[in-house]
Amino acid sequence: MSKARLQVLIVEDDALFAVELQMLVEEIGYQVIDIVDNSAQALDLIFSNPPDLVLMDIDIKGRLSGVEIGQKIRHLNLPILYITSFDDSGVYNQARKSQMIGYLVKPLSKYSIQSAIRLAMQNLFSSRKPADDQQQEDNFVLDNYFFFKKRQIYQKVTLNEIALIEADGDYINVYTTDREKFVARMPISAIENQLPSQFFYRVHRSYIVNLNTISSINFKDNLLMIGGKSIPVSKSRKKELSDLITKID
């Protein structure tokens, strides 16, 4: 299993700038899934293969402008980072009525794009998390996946790829089914609240496990195995864990 990078759709009708933008985005470390120059193609792709983020030029080909596309797909909650050649308050105010998480004026640099994507994703998460949520904005969950930042790149990890979460002081270690490790500065209780309880269970104060990844359980010794790693099971959690799994004697 290879980790998915944040997937970006570019909607831009200036071919040279679109290629330049693609190079900047990929140099940062994200994946451009496609470049389209008109509203019809943009809508087709968004509905058929939704990206994680859209870099949307406001003045594009087709019946709809970039802002109008944003308003049309607002119900999808798809984050949009608008790009324009005009620093216009009227256009900006219209863009705010859609799922806008950022507004950039050309020309752009790698660092302006990198900063804008980082801030945009942080702002998106801040707007969706509860006010008392303590987790850090560099790592967050959206729908059925998390974004973890590793070497300054957001990597998407689906919930079913998570095998084990381990508390480590003020941090957590997240292990995937292919034994890749991500580190995030957040309490284990914060990520526990974001996980579906029918698949994830906190077997110990320091461990949350994906029930689907357990290879064996020794109830006598209060231990279970995941990916060759031995995990303790609290005595207080043993009976509930036993009730959660299907056993054939």
C-alpha cells in the first residue's frame, strides 16, 4: 500500500500558467490529478472523481466562472483555493459565498502556494472541529480519512489503513497496516473521539486498535497481536473486547 498524497485539481484556462502551477504543486510534494480549462470539464471531474483540494482560477472558459462553480458545488464541502489576476473586493466577496478556503492573486511562487495550501487546510479543519478539540491542526481527520503531515507533506491515510495508535507522552504514534509510522502531537483521547467505535477500540489507556487488524488475542495473559506487535489489554477492557469480537470455540 502506498500512501496517497493530497490530490489537487487545477482549473485554469491559461495553459502556460497551468503547467507552471502543476510544477509548483508537485515540487511541494502534492499530486495534481488533472488540469481542466473550462467549467463543464471541471464539474464533470469534481462529481466523478472528487479531489482533496481545488486550485480554481476565477476567469475560466465555459458557461460558469470559477466562483459560480464553487457556489454550485458548495454542498460537497470541497475546499477551494481561488486564484485570480485581479485583486477585486467584489469578486472576493462572491468567492466567500462558496467553499473558499483561500484567495491568491497572481503571480505565485512555490512558497506562496505551499503556505496557502497549509493555511487553507488548517483553516478548513479549524472550521470543522469542535471548539474544545485539543488536537493539533497539522494532523486532522476529514470524512473517512486523516491527513498526517510528514516531512512537510500532507499524506492521506484512510481509516481502514490504520492498524494501531499508541500514546507516547504528548504525542501519538500511528501505525498503518503496512507498518508505516506517523507521529502527531495530540492526546490519544482526541484521536479516539474521531474514530468509529464499531471498528476501533481502546484496549488500554495507551493503545487504540483497529479490530479488523488483530491477528490473535490471548485473554489469559491480557495480550493481543497486531502486525507482530504485542499489545496489552487492560483488565477492565477485557470483557468488553471479548464481547466485541466473534469467537468460535
